[in-house]
Amino acid sequence: MTEDTAADARVRATVTRKLVRNPLVWGAVLLLGAVGCTLAGDDLSFFPYLLMLVGGWCFGFAFVNAALAMVPARNGAMLHAGVALVLGALVAAVVEFGAELREPLPEAVRRVALVLQLAVVPAVGWIWFGLLSRVLALIPPRDAKKRPRLATPYWERDECGGGTLVRFVAIPLRMRSLAQAIVAIVVVGGLLGGGLLIALDDIVMRMGPRIAVVLLGLVLGLPVYLLFMAMLRRRAVQCSVAFTDDEVRVSVDDTTHRIPFPAIEFLRWRCRSDYARIEVRGGGADLSLFAGLATQPGGLSAELPALPERVHRRLERTGLIVETARRGEVITFRRPGPSASHARGQ
């Protein structure tokens, strides 16, 4: 295989990975499946209803991630709030007048409109949860004036093996497991919410659909979200990552993993957002540590410092291929070959 052919193969593999991991692609596929089922006459049975819920959530998930990644953050927050308000008003109008608006339409168009109407609810719900997370992060504690401003975890001299070291609290968790848990929460919450609306039909009709949807989010959605985050944070442990001239040393609680640079198959370093983390695989280790979801001690923010340029160059010299994303906030190193196909999502 020539170098050009190998480079083309890597480009195609990268494009394929990005498409497969893109929630917009999955959302479109699931909603097309739901539309197909409803057009075939399977109106609101479990399977198409499930496709509508998860497909709609995928679109909301993609938007929240994009808004959180915008630079400067103020622009992302303004866009997030504006879209949340507009879509919230749209959902309220559809809930109130959707049936009347669909009535004069052809049968096939009514079925497609019903799919989109149901799918937009989990999408908007996730967008509002993301906005709520932003708002809560802005509320200072009562003694905020006495507390110093949060600082980013910093690199320090590694006295044991030379090089540089950073200490932080992290949650051992794989991105795939986090995504699966979120999908499960959306599906179960959607099914429970739909069941409650059906079971309490008389009450819903008396209080009005708009109030019912808001109360459902507050009574069911918000507690589930807070409980999920609390359960994750209970798993947090003290961690450290040290880069020497020859290896990376990752300590998780009382266990230390030493991975020589030539043995690294995959390493991802993400600095900011809830997904700030290190993933590293090779030399018998397979680790994924989320710092962005954990509460850091000592006035430190829930993020990771930028990877030192010295480490960046040293990893490149061992033959690892470098990819950057999110305007440099995500750096991924991959070893060329079959192992690269097992990389995790950003």
C-alpha cells in the first residue's frame, strides 16, 4: 500500500467514524424509521414511539453539545437560551393546537407531523436541561465573596519519575457507557411520562396540556437528572497523570498504570466541558477518566490543563497520528493500524 493510498484510507476512516458518532445522523435515521413505521400503519405502538423519543433526543443532544462548545461561551449561552425559548413556545403551541392544525392535512402528512410533534418533546426537554445546567453553574454560593475564583488544575513537577504531573478528581467512566445511560434515562423517562399523561388524562385536560408538560418535566425529568448526576459523582476518585520522557503514568485511587509511549495505541485529552477527560489505551491498560463531571477540591475547576507542547511533540515522535477538534480543546493520538478503529467518541 502506497503512502497516498494509506492517507486516503485514514481520511475515509476518519470521516466514517465522525458520521457513525454524529448524533444528528442517528437522529435522522431513527426519525426516518419512525416515519416509515407510522406510514405503514403502525401508529403509536411501542417500537415507533421509542424511535421518536430517542431520535428527537439525538437532535437536542447535538444542539446542546454544539452550544457548549461555542467560543466565546457568551455567544453559545445566548444562542442556547434563545433556541430554548423559541422551541419551548413552539412545543406549547403544538400541544395546544397541534390536532387542529393537522386535521385538514392529508393522512400521510398527518402521520409524519405526529412523528415530528412527539420527537420534538425530548429534544426540547434536553435543551432545557442543558440551559438549566448553565443557569445553576452561574449561581454563586452564599459565601462566594469569601472564596477565590476557581483555577484550572495545573501541571507540577513530578518528583518521583521526572516530567510533569497533574492531580484531579475524576469518574472512571467510558463515553459509550455515559451515552447508553443517557439514552436509557430518556427512553424510560419518556415512557413513564407518556404513561402518566395517559393515566391522568382527566387531570391533564383540566389543567391544560402546557402546564401538564411543564409539571411533568419538573416532577419527573429534573429529579431523574439530578439523581443520575449524584450517582455518577459518588464514584469519583483521586487521580493523577504524569508524562515523563518515556511513558505516561496514570494513577487511579491506589492503582498506578505505566504505559511506555511506544505502547500507546490511543490517547485522547479533552480540556473543557462536562466531557473533559483523558482516555488512554495500550500496554495492558484501558482507562477513561472524566474530570468534567466530578467536583474538584481546593478551588479548582472541573477541567484539565492544556497538554504541554513537549508532551505533544514526544508523542508524535513515537509514530502516533494527531487529530484536533473543538478548536484545539480535544487532542487525539492514534497508532496507525487496526487498533485505531476502536477509538472512542469525542
